[in-house]
Amino acid sequence: MNHTLHDDQDQRVELHDPVQLRLAFDAAVDQLCAPGIGTITRDDGSTDRALIPCLLDQLVQATEPGSERTGATGIGSRPPASLNAVAVVAEIGSEMRRQLAAHGHHPRHHRPTYALSQQVRLWASHAEEWQIEDPEYLAHAADQAQRWVTTARAIVEPQPRYRLRGHACPTCRETTVLVWSDIEAEWVRQPALWIDTDRVEAACAACDMRWPLDHWQRLGQILDQQRKTVLALDCE
């Protein structure tokens, strides 16, 4: 299909439509900076609504010791901070310092003591100006903010682990490990064996051994057969 110059111009206008870019940018900033409302279900079945910190505040909290959400084990102290969170917070903070200084904001607004979410809000307050005068930067800002959303969610809302309950690790023989619970604010016991869906492997959180899932399935069949044999002997 042949494209005329007019067709190409229409495609460029659509690609950098300032209104659509502004909507995309505002949506990403809201995901980063707007707090949410969550429902808490208590043991007695009752529910309460609670304010959830915004995504950026959660990301900053993940840089503090004791906030890593990877299921790390240990005894006597809370787990270390998430290094991924530290890197992302440093990237966003560096960009905010540069942008806020370029837009003439007072230095106190881009110091580390000023909340990162507030810095992003200040940065975003210039979106109307970009929409009118610099759509190309608005496109860059929208892409950048959405990338931060995606990265932050992967850190503070990691994919759940599928744990293998009732099985001992064939290597270290551990059945459970201590894992820090953000909900309980204390160490709790979880099954040591779990399924890593990204690498398609079974893994042990106690000794860090890993097995292909097909290997683990064969091992599970052997263990089940052994258990049935023992039960049969007990019945006799």
C-alpha cells in the first residue's frame, strides 16, 4: 500500500497526539503517586477498609532493611532491603533532582528528605506546559513514568510463589523455612519447597537447590510409592 505525505503526517500526529500523551502521562503518575483503598479480612470474617500507601511510597519502604519481599530466610533480624528497589528509587530520585532543578524549583523540593512521590507530583505539574510547547518531551515522560510503574509493581507486588506443602527437600531434608511476613510483622514458617514459574523449576528456600520440574515430578512419584508401601506394611 502506498502512503502519501498526508498519510505520514497523520500518523505522526496520531503518534504524538498531545491529548493522548497527556492522558497516558497522568494515568502513570496517578499509579505512582495516588494512594489506594484496600480491604482487610480479619480472622473472624469481618472486613475493614484501609488506606494503602502509593506505589512510590511502597517502593521507598522496600529500600529499608526488613522490606524485601523475595521470601528470604534467616533468624534473629529482619531481611535486607531490596537492591532492586534501591536502584529504581535512586534512578527516579536522580531524574527528579535534575528535572526539578531545570524547572526552577527550590532546592528543598529535590532533596532526599522531600518525599519522592511529592517530587514526582511537582514534576508532573508541568505536564500542561509540555502538552502545549513540547509534546516530544511529554511522550518521553509518559514512557518513562509507565516504565517506573511497571518496574515498581514487579518489586512491591511480586508474583506469588507456589509452595509445595508436606514435602522435605531431598538434599537438606528441611520441610519449612522462616519467612518474614509483612502482614503479621513477624517471622512465620512456610514450606521450604516452591515452584519457580519463571524458570520452570522446583526450588528449596533452605539450601537453594533447584530441580527441573520433570525431575521433581519423577521424584514425587517415587516418594508417593514409598509412602504407600510403608502404609501397606503398617496395615499388615
